[in-house]
Amino acid sequence: MAILLNDANTLFTLQTNHMMYQMKKDRYGVLLHTCFGKRGSVFDYSYLITYADRGFSGNPYDAGDERTYSLDALPQEYPTYGNGDYRSPALKVFYPDGSFSCELKFLSFKIKKGKYSLPGLPALYAGENTNADTLIITLEDTRHLFYVHLYYGVLEELDIITRAVCIENHSNDCIYLKNVQSACVDYLHGSFDLHTFYGRHVKERTYQRTPIVHGLQSVGSTRGTSSHQYNPFLILSDRETTEDSGNCYGFSFLYSGDFSGIAEHDQYNQTRILLGIHPDNFTWALNPGCCFWAPEVAMAYSDSGLGSLSRIYHKAFRENLCRGKWKSERRPVLLNSWEGVYFDFNGDKLIEMAKNAAELGVELFVMDDGWFGKRDLDISGLGDWAVNEEKLGCSLSRVSDRIHDLGMQFGIWFEPEGINEDSDLYRTHPDWAIQIPGKPPCRSRYQLLLDFSREDVRNYIFEHICRVLDSAQIEYLKWDLNRSISDIYSAALPPDRQGEAAHRYVLGVYDMLEKLNKRYPDMLIEGCSGGGGRFDAGMLYYTPQIWCSDDTDAIERLSIQYGTSFGYPVSTMGSHVSKCPNEQTGRITPLQTRAVTAMSGTFGYELDPAEMNAYDKEAVKAQIRQFKKYYDLIQYGNYYRLTNPDTAESWHGWQFAAEDGSEALLCAVALQIHPNGPGCWLKLKGLNSGSSYLVEGKEYPGDVLMNAGLLIPPAKLEYESIQMYITEK
Ligand code: DGJ
């Protein structure tokens, strides 16, 4: 059992193979947080807490004359607003009388075998690869209006502890939830760095590491999606932690909407981490008898550096978050029409592209934006999910049949949440678009968004998408979204519930994705939001891969995929070889380098093969063979970052290794070229030190490859790349 109790049932110790997490009900019924870190002796770690007379930090009434008891200084499991703890709270509630000071006390607990799931929300699940237990601790509001159920899922072999929160109103009044964070962890001491992932459209998840200093450091999104700008994944580490050594703690939010991630370093040098729904666009009216569920956070810990923390998430997300057939089946190598032809195609052009692609060994042809309604540019047509047979020159099933006749599968693009004002749908149902009555809406890419918080709107779109999907043989769907939400408002909600619209929107997206998955269990669904604007663990529950970025430049992609790799496995990163010079940057890179980069993802092409010369076509055939050969190693092997592309001096390297160390694949791209330049030595990882390995016909001891490394000679060509297979002898 991974959940241990003391005799008095006041100390809760959660253990995974390498991690420990502990809470304690104290003498006043406050749930303290007492430990999160390396698994060790089961002991009451509350002895570490300092009790001192803290000026201006206040003492709860219950503590009587005990001036050394102050919530402002105590490590708490679920701190509340207005109750003498002046740090950022996990919970803020407006009571029926208008007050908002909240006090929670321990009420009860339950332990259940297996991992909990959450209604309408993504959650990790236990498979055959891990034991799982659930602990539910119930806190009660001291004014007896509601319960706070804290959920903990302990996934032992995965080394993950998940958290989620359910608030249950058992009073006769409505209460208003203003801020419900999903996870809070208080560290008593330590000098930490915060690792976050920032960016913008076409430059997502750039890795950033900063020391935590006094005050608040935060990332977040109020864009209605998790966003290109910040990712809902945080790492806290010791200052000296490196890729391969030291303590680090991961917090991944399984949610695709507004989020807030906060690190607060306080007056006593304590650090609080909070992760949950961003409170700015959120107020939830909780009626008597109702529950509110705050989404899940997956927490992980490693004492051996950032690389091993990432690999914990890679395994858990690949095996215990992604679902369905495509979690373990080899995914087809695809060609997407977007950068090849954009909106400028007809049925014959698509078939010509598919025919050329089939000859190269591509297995799936994806028809991107432009096949429906009046959609020859991005200014019109969104919402009208009817095939434009005039543009295609035939029915969709005819296109699909012709593609299948080439021995390929067929896929299709949708943007279910989008609507152009120039569309039949908007002309019929303007109130279905998100906008505030009487206020001109903020447009983005000439479009608005549909109110996915409404079931009637979702049902309509679902039905029309299904009509298209049922009209032809379609094996793949790309679900795109091309703007952030603004003017958040739902015509279907009363004024006092408008604060629910943003979260209800996300629940609506999940609801429809769940229905799609149920109805088309064999269909591969790829998420996308103008590239990686909704690349988060929440989406991965519904779509096992997500288009990583609209930036297809291989060199830019190194940094985007590097940042993404901290929290997400390569099997989830949509990555394609595109044409040269690159459409976004004009950069010229060798075809081989574009392939090496795209192979460290789901791998596909996004160009018009008719524009390729015979030499390149042969190279593409070889790349596809190569990818299939190394598929298992790349998709299911352990991933190692060898260098950081933003600071690498010459070559940037990364590597895959089989779990048992029997084989590996080294990939590297020359980022800088200098005449008469220095060499580069890449130290391999994940091999067996006592074994011998063959590298390009030469034999090396495993420990030599890992400790001394391999010499990568100075680059002779700008952006040249290598991909080296290494096998145990
Ligand atoms: C944005 C996506 O990221 C692209 O791949 C493409 O599908 C376009 N939208 C189409 O409008």
C-alpha cells in the first residue's frame, strides 16, 4: 500500500518507488504539508516546522494565547484566503453574506484501491504498469457551508502523485468560488530555481530557468487556452541541479484553458508553489448540493536531475494519459497539404500530391484547411462544415477513395470551435459566437469563436462534423484552433454565472473530444492551436499527438522541441519536414537535418512533393525507411537531452536509448560553423557501462561513451546533421 497512516490517523504518508509526500492534521485541525521529496524513512517530518512568535502574522482564535502558532508561517496543504495567511491562497470563496475569509479544518479521510478519475476532465489512469491508490482527505469550512475534498492519486511505479480538488456545497445557500487552485506545495526552506516555458506563436515553450527570489514569480494564461505564451508545466529545482544530478520537482496541469502557476518566496524564506485555473476569468456559483471539480495536477520528483524528471513524465503521459489504439500502435508517416498548397488546391491537385507522396512511402495524406464552405482564404467559411464539392471537383468520398486506391490513409482538418462572420452559420446563429451583446467583438485571424460552453452549439457542430466523417473513409482528424478567446461571455448564462463561461468552454471542448473518440475509436486525432497554442497534458488525454508549432524551420524547431521535451514525450510532438527555404524564416537547411529533427517527433512531411528533385525524393524514401526502423527506439525509448540548443557552441545533440541500454540513437545538428573550428564531444547517456557498443563499425566500452563521449568532428556544412545508431555487442 502506497498510503501509510500513523496510529492516530493524523499523519498521511504517500510513497511511490522513489518519492515521498506527507501531510499532517495538527492540533487545531489544520492540514499541514510536511514533506515532498526523496523516499525515505516513514517518520513524522513535522518536527522540522519552526513555531515562533511572528510579529504581524497573527494567531487563529483557536490557538488562544499561543502566539507561536501562525498560519502565515506554517506549511499548509490547502491554504485559504483571508485567514491570517497573507501568501497566495489555494482557495478564495465569497460567502452569502459577502465576506470572503475562509477557514478549513480536517474532517475525515478515505483510502481507495486504484486511481480516481474526474467527471468530464482529463486524468492519469493506472494501467498494468503501476499500482495505484487514492487518498481523499475532506476538509470542512468552519462555517459549515462546504466540504473541500482533496484527492491524491499515488502511482507507485510511475513515480507520480496526482492531485485534484472537489468542492461540495452542503449548505442551503449559493457560495461563489473565486479561486480554486488544484495544487499547493509549501517548502519550509531551500534556495530554488524555477523552470518555465514561455513563447509566442511560432516560438512555443522556450526553456527559461530563473532563481526564485523574494516575492511572486508567476506564469499563466487568460487566453481561454493554455497558450503559446506560457505552458502549464513548472519545475522547481535546487540551484545546483543539472540535467543529470540534483533535486527537482515537476508540476504539470492537465488542463487546456486559463491557468496560473505561482512561485512565492516569503518573509521566512519559505517557498510556495501553486498551480490551477487562473482566477481572473473565473467565478463559480456553487449551488446547494452541487460540486465543483478543479482539474488534475501531476507531480513528480527526481533526485537525479532534470533529465530523469522529464523521463518520468514521458512514460506516464505516453502510457497512462494518452488513450486508445494510437497509444501503442505505430502511427502512419503523413503528408499534410498546408505548407505545400495552403488554400490553393482542387481535388486533382490533392490527388497528385498524394500520388507523389505515396511513391515516397508516405502512408497518410492529410487535407488541411480550405475544403469546406466558402473557404479560399481565412476570411470566410469557418463554421460551415459542408464539403465544397465545387472546389474539390467531386465528393469527399471520391477524394478519399482515390487516396485509398494509392494505398494511403486519408485525414482531414477541422476547426470546430471557430466561426467567421462571413459564414452561413454566423448569419443564422450570431448569438452562438462568443461576444458581449452591444459590444463589437475583438477579432483575430478574421474570426470569432463558438460558445462551446453550450451543449446545443456543440451538438450542432458535432453532428455536422460527423456527417462529413461518415461520408468518406477518414482515418485521421486534425483539430485546430486559431485564436485566443476574448470578450468571454455566454448568451446562455445568467449575469451571475458569466464567470463560469471560460471554464465551461474548456469542459465543452473536452466533452466533444470525448464523444469523437468514442464514436471513432480507430481515428487518430491530432490536436493543434495555430501550432502549439494548446500543447498541454489535458489535451493529450484526448489527442495522443499535438502539432508542436507552426514554425517548421528545423533549427527553430530544435529549441521548441527541446523546451517541449521537459514535460512531454516525443511521441506527442507533431513534427514535419517542410520545404526549403523555410516558409517562416527563409532559412536554408539540408533535407537530412529537417528529417533528423522531424523524426524526433511524430514525423511527417508538409510540402508539395511535385517540387522535389529526383535526388531529394530518393532521400525521402530512405528517411521514411529509417524512421520506421528506429520507430520503437524513438517513440518508446528513453529520451536524453545532451546539450541545450540555445547555448550549444557548435553541435546540439540529443539521444534515444532502449530501456535496457541495448541500443541507442544519437542525433545532432551543427548550429554553428566556423572555418578551422573546434571539435565537439558528446557524452552519451543511458548505456550499460560494463557493455561494449558498436558505433559505425568501431567498438567502444559503454562507460567510455558515457564518460569521455564521442568526437563529433567540426561541421563542414552549415546546419549539417548526424544520426548514429549504437548497438550493444
Ligand atoms: C494553423 C495550423 O497550425 C496550421 O498547421 C494549419 O492547419 C492552419 N492553421 C490552417 O488554417
